[in-house]
Amino acid sequence: MKKSGKRIIYLAFSLLICLLFVMVVYQVHRSLRTAETIERPWNLCLVNRDYAVPAGYHPPLLTLSNGQKVDERIYPDLQAMFDAARREGFDLHVASGYRTKQQQKEILYARIKEYRKQGYGTKQATAEAESYVALPDHSEHQLGLAIDIQIKGNTNADALYRWLEIHAHEYGFIQRYPKEKTDITGFSYERWHYRYVGKEDAKTIFQRDLTLEEYLLH
Ligand SMILES: [Zn+2]
């Protein structure tokens, strides 16, 4: 009797260990799956004030004729968009494409210096600069998926930016920092800054009038 009692306790204990083991395996499996689903494809990588460029991220780069670089995977759509804009008479170019972390740092410091020259105090100059220029590792330009578009001579700039607002999504680009959504994006209105997400996602984002933050996080 005493012996069988011990056996039952032993059996129950073994069962409990097995059950715990199964539960641990299940939880680990589940968390791995969750991590997998959160990981987004390259074209939907979110970089903003809260989300940094993934560690060790090195996009495949292509150099444009003016020396600017972009992720080579966006090039066919970028070229198609520029061809279409040129057919409309706009003499546009990529003023800034891919940037390294160091370049981003230099741009930010230069902008702060500019505001200091205009008479702003250090704190105010920094805040002003940071409303336009992202901190190093928090700029989409480091992904090679963001482009600042400019027009030669700037004479037709308003018309170009209006055209881009309407047509960029047809080529997979979204206007990244719209005027009415600065509280969501954390950036001042930048009518020149476009971000590649791919045609399908760009169409949905455009039609629903969303920011990338709203599209991906809500
Ligand atoms: Zn930009």
C-alpha cells in the first residue's frame, strides 16, 4: 500500500514535469511565431522617432546618374514615375536618396548650426532642426527607400508636388509627412519627401488617406 502510494506520487510528479515541458515548448513556439509575423517585408520597414533602422541593415544600393543612391529594388518604379513626370514637363531629380548614419548626423548638425546663425538659442535651434531632420538611425533615408524630390529652377514646384500627391502611389510611393498628420508622423510637412512601399500598399494608403504609422500600427 505504502509502495503503490509512492508510485502514484511519482507518476503524478512525472506527468506534471511532462506537462510543464509541453507548456514551455508551446510558449516558445508561439513567441517565435509572433516575432515572425511582426517582422515586415523590406518595403514596409517602419523607421520614425520611435522605430530605429534595424541593426546592421545594408540595403542593396544603386547609384543614380546624379550620384544619389537608392535601394535598387525601387529603381524600376522610381524610373517609371520620373518618366511620367517628365512627360508632364517637370524637370525633376532626386535631391537626396540613401544616406549613411554619419551623413544623417552631419545634416542634422548643419541644420542646427543654420538655426543658431538665425539667432535661435541652442535648445530652440535643436528642436527646430529635429522637426525636419531625423536623428541618426531614425531616418528613412538610411533605408534607401526615401527620396527628396526637387525640380530644377523651382519655378514649377507647386505643380510638381501637386502632381506627385495625386500620382506617386501609382508607382509605389507615398507622401510620407502630410500637412494634416504632423502629430502622427512627428515631422513637419515635407512635400518633397516620398517613401517607397510598393504599388499595392501605396494604393491602399493613398485611398484611405493614411500615414505609414496608421497603416502599420493600427
Ligand atoms: Zn527626406
